[in-house]
Amino acid sequence: MKKAILIPVFNEEKSIRRVLESLNNYRGEFDIVVVDDGSYDRTSEILSDFDVIRIRHCVNSGYGAALQTGLRYLYDRGYDYAVLFDGDGQHPHEYIEPLLSEAEKSGNDIVIGSRFTNDYREAGLFKMLALKLFSFIIYLATRVIIRDPTSGFKCLNRRAMKYYISDVMPLSFPDADALILAIKSGLRIREIGVQMRERISGRSMHYGMRAFTYMFNMLFSILICILKSDRDLRMED
């Protein structure tokens, strides 16, 4: 069985070394693939110190595009599972095996590492409201409950990889909207609880005023996804 840890990065010079060092024990069992989305700091230089598969975008194309590039590489080479892992240090490596084990055992196509399987007390007020809103909309559209639709910590099987590299995948904001389309495409999704860490450096892409822009764009993208015909989205095994 071929397994990989996929890490999309952009300007993560302050964190990527520690992230990759934390994954040393997984080498051999997992291939580690890093997609550098046009970083202009020392990220690329630091990556050269590690025995990882490196893919580089010449220009910054966005998280969704970096994710799709990495997943297309893995899918085309016959990988069975991909664990999506952030380069900012927030994702704890201790949950990589539980995510994979749950995907294998349950047969679900996407297993999400959820920060909020029980409640939203760890989230700030704005984030809590946004997460509750996105979760409610997902439930209305699909009758599936997903409590942490913005988590990037996931395990995907080949069916899920095929979806993520398809033309229906929303590249700009692949969060709640991507999950709605995944469910409408026939993919099965499950969450398991994880304890996230503080990012090593930098700020979230949803920080400050960007959070309001993200919220507006996500709601618009979700509306488009809901209007797509289920029949046109169904995936073959």
C-alpha cells in the first residue's frame, strides 16, 4: 500500500524545518511530498536539506492549486492514501496514524481531523459563528453533520484524490464548499477528534479583515456548489 504525507507550503521558512523534523519517524512508511507554492523566502532552500519529494510552483497559485498539484502527482503514481498536513506546525503528527487507520477501517473516503467534535469552546467568537454557520449550511444541503469544515488535516483515499483533482473542485477556497461537492459526488466523510497546536509562526489566511473576505467568498462559493446538479457530480468507483 502506497501512502504519502502531502504538505502544501507558502513562505514557511520559520516553521517548515521543525515540521519536517517531526515527521522523521514516518519516513519509509510514508513518502513525504511538499508542494512549494511559489515561496519567495528561504522555504525552498530549507526543503533542499531534507529527503522529501519537492514540487515547486513558479508563481504563487493559492492553497487549492498547490493541493491539487500534489494530489495529482500522488494519484497518477498509484498512491492509495494521502494525509494532508499543514506546514505551519498546527497539525500534530501523532494523529497521522489514527486518521489513516480510521480511513482504512471505516471505508470512508475522507477522514477529517476535527478540532470541534464535541463543542466550539476552543474557537474565538467570530470563528465559532462561522463554523456553526458553515456546518449548518452543509447539513441543510447534504444532511451530513461536519463540525469542523475548515480543517485542513485530512486523510484521503484514491476516490477522494480523484475528486480533489477533478474540474469540479473549487480551487480558491476548498473548505466547506469542497466538502459539499464531495458529499454530492458520493464520497463518504467522517470526523475524528484531534488536538491542534498553535502555529509556529505567521498568521492564518483567515486573519483580520481577510476573515470577512473569506466568509463572504465562501458563502458565495457554497451557494454555487449547492446549485450544482447531483447527477453531474456523481463519481464512478
